[in-house]
Amino acid sequence: MNKWSKMHRYVAPAMSVACASGQSPSPPPPTTTDASVRDGRISQDAPSSGITDAASSGGSGAASEGSIPGIAGTMVFVDGSLTSRTDGAACAATAFQAEERKLDLLVLMDGSGSMLDPVNGARKWDLVVSALNTFVTDPDSAGIGVALTYFGFPAGFDDAGDLVVSCTVSDYETPSVPFGDLPTNSQPFVASLAAYKPEGGTPTRPALEGALNYAEAWLVRHLTRRVAVVLATDGEPNDCDSTVDAVAEVAEDGAELTTPILTYVIGVGASLTSLDQVATAGGTGHAYIIDTTQDTTARFIDAMNAIRSRAILPCDYEIPRAADGGEVDTGKVNVTFTASGDGGRGPKTLILQVPSANDCDPNDGGWYYDDPVAPTTIKLCRASCDGAKADLGGRIDVLVGCKTATANPP
């Protein structure tokens, strides 16, 4: 798979405050300060409001309850602005909220014969199709792109007369329904599901590889969009040398692209917990396992809605431009996460910078530049990314103007 640079756009900041370097530091108004900072540390008598001091907690940067990995105690929030006094001068940062990029979801649908098995008086296939029809016609899905493909494709019969499915990757690179935005693309999506007849086995490895190749080719031509694959299956991989390990390796290839194509997994059957390995490798943490003894259609809709919300929130961002259009001082960039709740004014978390991806702590997370010498993109470590995605109503901001808070300050 080819690699490319991810692009991201930002909306205009709501507030811009000039840096006060060279002037006498002025403390922020006490009535609006979430926490007071003295010598780069939060004072013990100040209310933390979700901000803790990394230094006083052993330097681990562990987050307080309700926040995500990468917390620091070197900043305070005043009326939504970030103020720092760690460098001996008061300054206020300009916040750039990441604009939601158009999302494209490629549904890779298990079309094997086992999908016709009955559960609770109905066929699994019919229950899943009903859920997908509801998802693509839901007004909340309007504006996102969807495509649809199936596995496995019939490829004739063996000597015993049994159906053989295709193991050729290229057979899965052309979707039955190409990408198109909802609600317009809902009609061909629904029609394709209605016409498809499940049969054959489960060649998950070549199918996922072909789907990722299609998604990659699409993304190369649509760099302003975000693309993910949704693998929906009722069984473990079992055809065309498909194993859980082999499929996880393919999913990992997509997740490790410069612009990742993540793989979400929905397992239709309570015994499919091994599919967590595929989802983890694909950058999405865990599979959505549907207990078919419950309301399969409702649970599948819940999974699709969760995927839609998680996939919209990106984990890397273009560095904003300065107010005059010039380059910003990359030593004065910070990243924050605002938790959902309270009308979008939930607790804020300051995510600490680490030197590179290799320095990402598996628990504490952080963020880093794509290129430490000539950076163009801010990237969240997986722990911080996963923590942010777990809060479906959360928000990531890039703040410019205050000295960067690092995990290992000099």
C-alpha cells in the first residue's frame, strides 16, 4: 500500500489573544480560573476542575477521572483560553478547533451461507440487512459517504460439487456499490443488499485486503476525506488461508499507513471475541460483538452509530497557520481534549508532547510531530487517540501561542 500525507482543515478561532512576552505577568481573573499555577505547578489549594499536576503525580502524566491520557499541570484555562506561566511570561493561546472531515465508510459484508442461519425466528442476514438499511437512511448519517462490498465471491465448484469462493484479492477491489454520499447513495445501497444471495465460505483475508486497496485508491483521490472499513461477519476467517492472525496483519497494514485506514469489526455472534485481535490491529481497539440471543438488529444499529461517531474524530491534525498567514512557532503549540457534557464545556485535558511515535507511552499517550525538523502534522499517540474516541461528544483543539508542555520537560 502507498503512503501519503494526511491533510486537515480548521475553522477560524473564536478568540485570539496576543502574547504578553516582555511584560509583567498578570494573573488570570480568579473567578474564571480552573486552577492556579505557581512555578509550573498547580497549587494545592486551587480547585483542579479536571486538571492535575503531572509532576506531583510522579511524572507519569496520568489523567484524572473523566479525562484522557496525557494530562499536565503547566497550564490553566481561563474563559476557554489556555494560559501558561512556565516560561516566565504570561501568554494566552489561540484555539483552533478541528473541523470534522467528511467520513467515508466501506462496509465489507459477510455474504457466506452461514448468514442465512436462523436466530430468534429470523435469518441473521435479514436482521443485519435491516440494521444497515436503517443506518443508511438515518438522517444522522446524511453527509457521510458509504460503499458496499461482499465476501466471498463464487468462483465455480470443486470436484465434489461444492461451491468455491474466490481467493483473488483483485476480485474484492471493486465494490458492489461505490462510494457516494448519503442520503443519495442509500438507494443503491439498499437495493444491492436486497438483491444479494449469501452463499459460500469466509475468505476474510483476501476480501479485507481488496477492500483496503479500494479504500486507499479512493483516498488518494479524495485527500480531504476520512476513510474506514467496517468488517461485518458472523464467523472467524476460514477460507483462502484466512486466519485471525492473517486478517489482523492485513488490518494492521491499513492502520499503519501515513493516512491510516482503520478497520472496525462487527461480529454477529457472542463467540466471536477473537475478532478483537483484528480490530486492535486495525487501530480501533475492540470488535463490536453482537449477542444474537438479544435484539440483533438494534445492537447492530448501535454498533454502526458508535462507529460513525468514533470515525469522525481524527487523531492527527495539520498545524494551523499564524494569524498573518505565516508559520507558527512549533515550540509554542499545545493540544487539548474537551470532554463531552455541560453543553460542550466539559473538563479539559492537556495532552503532553513526546519526541516521536517511538516515545508514545502505551498508557499515558501523548502527541508528536510527523517530522521533528520540518513538522506539518500533529499526531496523537494511540492511547490518547483511543481515549478521545471513547468520548463520542469530545473535541480536540490545537492551541498556538504558549510554550509546548512536554512529557519530559528539560
